[in-house]
Amino acid sequence: MIRLVLLGGPGSGKGTQADVLKEKYKAVKLSTGDLLRGEIRNDSELGKQAKSFMDKGELVPDSVMIGILDKITADFEAKKQGYILDGFPRTVPQAKALLEMLDKQGVTLSMALLIDVPEEELVRRLSSRWTCKDCSSTVGYPDGKPEGAVCRQCGGELYQRDDDKRETILNRMDVYKKNTQPLISFFEEKALLQQIDGLGTFEEISGRIIDLFNKKEIK
Ligand SMILES: [Zn+2]
């Protein structure tokens, strides 16, 4: 069974690759948001604790988050259910706590997989979106908007939303790098980091991941 941490920048396509892996390896994709909502809905002890922080507008402490993850994954271990963590851990202390948790469960992380896409390419992908002023439909121009291009739906004028502008995306990229670089180094030190080239078609990238899993005898 796979126990995977997936790393990659915004625009790296890791979310969609996680969906492919989920199918192929019969794994569950775990996002911390969903886990929290589930516990709160079930009104569990950990759910109540999490809610008390969220109600105050505070972040849920790592210890509570790991408690929830421990409960869910222990249940998965019993059922031999693999899982993919997307969006967790976000910090080195969280990564440390995750490895300690797995250690206590007597299992090991399959790997932390980084889908590696050069920053310039991420910026190009993320800043390619244009929106119609009239009907709000969007269009992607990864190689830049051709001069005089108009909305394909209604012929309206196209503009870039602030979120899609290059400056905004460069800022997002700085935040991502600042948070993720230490995490990458941490998993590297633990010999758990694997990287694959994230350039190419969607199928090429899935193929690379599956080849890597085969090589590591991850099923
Ligand atoms: Zn339009």
C-alpha cells in the first residue's frame, strides 16, 4: 500500500496527478481541510478541540491535526488502505510529527514525491488565464495573449484578474518557496525525497511517477 506525501508548486499539476494515483493504487487522497470537517461533523473529542480553535479564528495546532491523522491512518492500516497526503505537511515541525506518528504505527512513508517544475514555467502556466469582461468565461494563453484576441463565447474584451497577474503569481511563488524549501530539505535528509520531472504532457508525468513506483516496488 502507498503512504505518500505529494509536493509541488501551485500549477505543478499535483492535484490532478494525485487523482490518477488514487485510482491506480486504490488510495485515498487526504486533505487536512476534509479531515477537520469530518471530525467536527462526527463531533469527536478531537473534532471538538479543533473547532474550539477555529471558532476563535486560530489555527488548529499541529498536535490536534496529527491526532486526527493518526486516528484515520491507523484505521487505514487495519484495512490495508493506501493514502496520499496533498497539502500536509506544510512545515518542518508537521513533517517531523508525521514521521513520528508513522514510526509509532510501525510503518514507514513510501516517499515524499516532488513534482518538479521550474519556477518560470509555473509562472507562465499560472499567468496564462484571461477573463471576459462581459460573460466572465476564461481562456488560457500559455504563450501570451495574441494581439486583438477576444472572448470566444461572446466576443467581449479580455482582461487579467489580479489573481492571474504576473506580480501576484510571483508573490505566491515566493511564499511557496519559503514554505516548501525547508520541507524538501527535511525529506531529503531523511532519504525520503524523490523527484520527478514535471515538464511534459499529463500522461508523460503520470508515466514517470508509475515507473518510479515500480522501481521502488510500491504497489
Ligand atoms: Zn465573453
